[in-house]
Amino acid sequence: MSPPQQQQQQPPADPSSRAGAAAGDDDEEDPFITRIKNSGCFPQHEALQDCYFDKKDWRACKDEMKAFRACFAKNNAAQQQQQQHHQ
């Protein structure tokens, strides 16, 4: 019996690379990617994905993760303020 392997905590997979998409869905963009693009944080998202692709370890991409989270949080806060002003 082999020793148990430690499981690494991994963030969700890149939604644009999900397996199981039906053929012909190539024209439709994944809603998660659309949301990221609309947030203005797509460059940070790409940097994070590139880092993981190169290093194969999320722990080595902490700076990229921090930048993406900060951008996304800033955008969400701005959107919430905008929605409150329209009510």
C-alpha cells in the first residue's frame, strides 16, 4: 500500500477550459469569463492563469492572486455603490 498523498488546495479551474462543453458552444463565451472581462480585471486574470501554467503551483502565484482579488473586490464595491445610487 502506498503512503497517502497530500492533497493540494487548488482554486477552481479556469472556467474557459471546462471539459464537457457541448460541441457548437464555441460561439458562446463562458459567463465567468464574461464577468471577469466586464470587471476590468481580465489582465490580472490572465497573469494569474499564465503563472499557474508556468509554475503548476498556486502557492507560487500569490502576488498574481492578490492583484486579481484586489481588482475584483474594487470593481464589485464600485458596482454595488453604483447600484445603490440608482435605487
